[in-house]
Amino acid sequence: MQEINLQFNHFLIKDDEPMLYHAGLRQTFPMLLEAVTKLISPPSIKWIGFSHYEVDECGALNDWLQVAPKAQAVCSEVGAIVNMTDFAIRPAYAMAGNAVLTTGKYSYRFIRTPHLPHGWDAGVMFEETNKTLLCSDLFHQNGNVADITDKDILAAHKHSMLEFEQGPLMEYTPYTPHTAKLLYSLADLEPKTLATMHGSSFYGDCGQALKDLNVVMKEIWGNGD
């Protein structure tokens, strides 16, 4: 089996109602808890966000809900109904498409992105104050890379996708008739930063990067359509 070297990024946003975006794997919960403790008191976390139901996104959700007794998962309506009603130890906050969650000085617009990057329940959050797109697995890059960069990340992402195509993770992101529309709608938000789950986050012309991502995805997974 091909070895894939991935780093996992988690975003802690300090506000009146702090948010942890990406709960992480259960096995890495102690490590992440220790890191969060250096920044804030973990029981003060109010929101735990994620794009879709997958272990690196929300595997340790219930561990966080136990540490932070007032915390609540925040996800898509589909995710809340289909997954969180059974998985989470208390009800999730379900967001409809284009709904906004305000946590104090920051506001998060929820964008439904079914099957982008994965899953019927997928969605992303756009923090409107700093114009940061919490974009989950989009633009993932394999290997040990900088935390954030203004250099091109698309070339590294394309290389990583081609690496995945050679192993059991092939076609892990579908290219559907809706993919281009979804990516262009994210570009229209004009984000200033792309906060990625795996690899470097990016600041620069994020709108163009999202449009270019459509070209790369169509080339690799579009089946010539």
C-alpha cells in the first residue's frame, strides 16, 4: 500500500463564543487538547465545526463535548439529521445553506457543498470579518509544508491528487455536474485566506485559486466531460 504523508490542521478561533474547526481523530484528542489548553480554557469552547462526517473532521467530537459542557457541534442540516442524531452525545446546531452564525465579532456563513470535497452532508464556512474560507479537504497537499503561504498551492495539490490516484484513495473527490458551480460560488465570496485541513493554508488571490481548482479537478476526475 502506498504511504501518504498528510498533516492535519485544526483552527481555533477565539471570540465571545470560541470555535474549534475540525475536532480531529479520537486517537489524537489528547495531543490536540493539550495544544488548545495553551491558548484558551477548553471548557469555554462553544462551537465545534466541520465540513462532513469523517473521522479527521469529527471523530473526537464527543470527547470535546464532554470537555466543553456548553459546546455544540455545528454542521449542515443533512449532517445533523443523518449523522449527528446518532453519533453526537447532544444535538448539533444545523445550518441551512447561506445561514449565518455570529460568535461575537466574527460571523460564519454556511455554504452547502454536497459531494465537495466529499459526502452528501458536506459544507464549508466562510468567516465574513476576515474573509477566511474554512475549506476542509479542498487544496489538500501531501508532505510536511509551511502552516500558511502566499505561494502557489495548486501545483502541490495536483501532485497530491495524482499520488492518491495511484493508491486506494483514488477518486476520493468526485467531479460532478455541480462541482464548477460550487467552486465558482466560493470564488465569488472573494476570500482572502483559504484555511485548509491538510497542508498549507493560502493567502493571495483565493478566488482565482478556486476557479483554477475546478480546472485541475475536471482534468483529473472529470472523465473528459
